[in-house]
Amino acid sequence: MTADSGPVDQPVAHPPGLPDALAETLRYGPFHRALHDAIAHRGLSLARLRAHLEQQGVQVGQSTLSYWQRGLRHPEVPRAIATVRALETVLRLPADSLVALVGNRPQARLPRPAFAELANAWVQTAPLLAEFEAVPESARANADLEVLSVHDTVLIGAQREQRSITTRLVVRALRAGPDRYLAVHQGDVGSVIENALVRPAEGCRQGRLRRQSASRGLAFELLFDRRLAEGEEHVFSFTVVDDTGGPTPGHHRTFREPCRGYLLQLAFNRRSLPARCTKQFRTDTAATPVNVEELVCGLGGVVSAYFTDVGPGIAGIAVEWN
């Protein structure tokens, strides 16, 4: 137990004025239901709640607040205690009422995605991924790695075509042994995937590669120079050159597990700038985008979107042309 964990054994006495239902959930929990009811009682959108927290000097992602109130994630003790206390202030709740529900709750790790689950994220390219399943190291590769950070830089040409995607990842080994990462790329409409190239850079080299014309899909291994020890962090980067598609609708990345930070940058040719760019997040391919935010394309032709505590879901930038 830490000094910041707050009282956990005794229910907190609540002053009059709170609705009975809210007082009940604040007393007995669970945390996500109490947070949801408190937000609803204050009548705040998540965007407004986040803005109020920023005024309190607390930075927290809107997606994180959404996960917390839906019970998809739980505040980490002790790191998130300051944020939970700020929530109590903004939501006009008694001190320690939410903190008591966080308490010393152990952080149960969700099962890592198995190979088949990874394939389900890319239904069209599942046959490609199935070819890797015969090799145990490939089948377990991504399940044994926690993705801490991703940075995608997409170059877009004068004909509005996506030219290349450079990706830098920071991963941590969940157990001893992982020595590769399995990546998937899907080209834009019109892409001739047979012409696409993979160029490994720091921290990796290319392993097996498979293509599928019908889905414009590309699946490939990135091999590390050693097997990682449990808890070891590794940084690697690579570029996919795929410049045969039509005008790009933007770029999106699927996250099967939560990731602490995702930075996406689109670099446009100055002779062909977009009419509009929006930062978007979707829980799945069929869902309506949420947390839509207008982005500014500066004089340098670069648009950036940063997502904190992103996933599971699909994060990216949508592009509209004149």
C-alpha cells in the first residue's frame, strides 16, 4: 500500500444533496459506475471534463476517461491517484469518494492477443497471417510484446498518393524469448501491392514476407538481433514504400491492446495540400468515429495527431480533398 492510495476499508460518508443512486454507487462502487453517474449528474461531456481537468493542471486523455467510465480500464495505483482526486474536485464530489473505490485494486493484466485474434483485426488479410502460424515464434511474436509507443510518418505525394509509411515502435517483452514482430500493411485503393517494398531500419531486419493482391495486403516479419529478456524494452523502425494507390483517404492504425502513446504525422506535398484533416478514433471498423477533432495543416504541409492511452480500437487521420 502506498501513501497516496487513500482509504479503502471504510465507506465514505456523503453529504446531503447527492442523488440517491449516485450516493449509492459512490459508497459501494464499482469505480466505473460511480464515475459514469457522477459525470452524468454534472452534465459534462468528456471533452468538457477533460478541459476542466486541464485547468486543475491534470493532463489525461479523453479516451482514458471513456475507458474508465465504461469499465474497460481501471486507474493505475498510485500513478493515477492525482487524476482521480482532480475528478472529485471537478465533479464536486466528497474528498476520497472516488479514490476509495480505486483503492489498492490489483491491476489484472488482460490476456494478450493470440495469433488468431490478431488475424481477426485484418479479416481481408487473415489468409496472409495464417501462413505465419506454422512457425511458433511467429504465432506468439506479438502476444509476447507490449507496445508502449508508436510513431507513424506518412509521406503523401503531389498526386495525393500515399508514398511511404515510416514506423518507429517501442516494445517491452512480457516474458523471455520474443525475437520478432509481425506487421501488416494494407494499401489504398488502386495500390499494386506486388510493387510494395519493406525497408527495415534500426533494431530489426526483414524476415518472411507475404502479399495478397485481392486485399492489397502485406504481412511481414521484423526480426530482432537477439531474443529479448523479460521486461526488456526494444526500439525498432521500418518503412513501407507503397506509392501506386490513388488519392489517399488518410491513415489509420488498429490497436488490439491499449498503447500509451501514438503519434501520427502526415507530410503533404506543398503543391497538393488537403482541404480538411480530422483526428478520429473508432472502437471498430463499423463504428462511428468518436473524439473527432479538426487538425491544422501548416505551411510546412505537416498534420499531426497524438493519441494518449489509445486502444483497443482504430486511431488515425481522415483526409478530404478539394
